[in-house]
Amino acid sequence: MLKRLLYIAIVLFLVFNCTVSIHAQDKITTVVIDAGHGGKDPGALGKHSKEKDIVLKVALKTGYYIEKYLKDVKVIYTRKTDRFVELKNRTKIANNNKADVFISIHCNASRSSSPYGAETYIMGLHKDKANLEVAMMENAAILLEDNAQDAYGGFNPNAPESYIELSLLKDENQDQSALLAYLVQEQFRKRVGRKDRGVNQAGFLVLWRATMPSILVELGFLSNPKEEQFLNSEEGQVYLASAIYRAFKEYKIAFEKENTTQEEIQKTTATQDNSRLNYRVQFYTNTVQIPLNDKRFKELDDVTSYFHNGLYKFTSGHYLKQSEAEQHLKEVRNKGFGDAFIVSFDGDKRIPLSEARKLEKSR
């Protein structure tokens, strides 16, 4: 079993690295909005409603606000009616249209009627059983597809071990996804008054192959009678859709402002020089700057920060070779930063790892 999972992980890693970051540009011009489930897949069930119906209404309203108030953004839907769309085809729509952002909208459910509140997920390793259960519930949609075993490399949505391969992938868009997710939760909390269940990570197949910043929004729990009533109401759907729209707008402004600033800097700097190449281990991100001697970082050496896509990002170490950075990565993860990963720079300008490898080879 472990051998098979490792094989699948390697295949997925190769596919992922061949496609990631291909839509890099200065402006956000295309967003794909995905209404979860549909057709023969009802999704989560409440006493008076189905997930597929609520999320479709919220998705269409979200797209309407974007089209109305952000005239330079093209909105593409994975579905506009009650029809079944395979998970793999949802991100395929986003990738084929070279979307800059992918937003998948869902409702949650629990065996208990007590849980309530909204949460937003990004691709990554689940931190607890609850997050894993949410991913399992959403990924179970592939059981309604034909040839799912072949299409998803033998992935079993009901087997915890099947999530091992997904956890081995590191999304180069994770920081941008986290920022968008944070902005969505902030809008839900401050403007809609929802309980904030936070930004979480889990292995969602609908986010797996996305080559752009991607989030999965859980609007609330249909298993909670009071929350189901809100989710099923016109007022609730308007509030939730407008919150997602406002978060997207904030993200777009932050992204384009950052890229405009980088463009100004690039005009005054020399072309890439392999002598300026360096690798660092990124271990933390935040919406505000934090002192580099913060007690949370006390066990790490050579801590620096940089501002990128609306977030302050913190790194440890400077290395001329990726192999050296990989050794340091193990040390950083062992010190409690399990989500740490390697980033590469030309001087102080962040560049894709694929570009850094080429520069390193040319030395």
C-alpha cells in the first residue's frame, strides 16, 4: 500500500510542478466560481434544503456582484444550473481558461446539530480529524463518477491513508490562497456576523490540480437548524455572496498593488544574475509585520521577512544551493513549522523554483 501511495505521490508531484504558476501576470482578469455538487450529487442535506441548491444561488450572486462592480474581471462558472460536474473537470475549466483565481463554494454538515459557523480551506495537510472529515465528505463526490479509480490514481476518499500523497505536494500559490481565504473569513466575521471557524487546510481534490490561487468556502452547517434557516434565506445568501465578492475585491487590489510596486523595482534593477541566486526556507506568513526577534522565532537562525502578494512572509537561512536549503528545511520542520517550504530569490526578488534551478545549473 505504502509503495503504491509513494508512486502516486511522485506522479502527482511531476504533474503539479509542470503546470503550476503558468498564469503569472500583473492583473487579475479572470475568476472561476464553482458551485459545489449538483445534479445527482445533492451534497450535504439539511431538514429543509440541499447543499447543491444553496451554493448555486450564492455562486451566481457572487458572480453577479463581480461582473457588476469589477468590469475588468471575466467570471466563469463551473455550473449555472442543477447539473453534475465531475471534480476533475471543475479545476480543468479554471486551468483551460487561464483563470487567476478559483473559488469553490460549499455548505458543511455534521452528525451533531451543534456545530455552526463559516470556514475557508486551502490545499494542504489537515491538522485534525475534523478537517479530514470535511475533505472526505467533499471528495466523496468522485464515487458518483465513472472510472474514478483511473482518473484519480486510485485515490479512495474514505481512506485516511489516501491523503498522504496530497500532503506531499506543496502549492506554490499557497500564500496567495491563504490571503484570499483570510479576507473571506474576515468579511464573514465582520460584515455578516458569522462565527469564524478560521482558515484551514485539507486535501480537497477540487483544489488539487488548480494552477492558480484557490480556496474552498464552507458557508455554514446545514445540520444546524438556525444556520440552515439563514443559509436557505434570500437575505443570508445575499450577505454571504457580497462578503465573498468584497474579499475577492480586496485581494485583487492587494495583488495588483504589489505587482505594480514590483514592476517599478524591476525597472531599476539589473537582469537576473546567477551570482545573486539564493534559497530560503519560508515558515510563516502574517497580514502585519512582526519583529524578527519575536519569541515565536527564537529557535530559528537568520530570520528575514519580505512582502509579497499582500502578506508579510518570514524565512530562515540563505543558501546558494537548493540541496543545502533542503537540509535546513528538515531542521525548520522539526522545530514545529511543519508547513515550511523552500522559496528562491534573485537578490531580494522572489522567483519560481523552476527558474532558480536553471540559474543554479548555469553557475
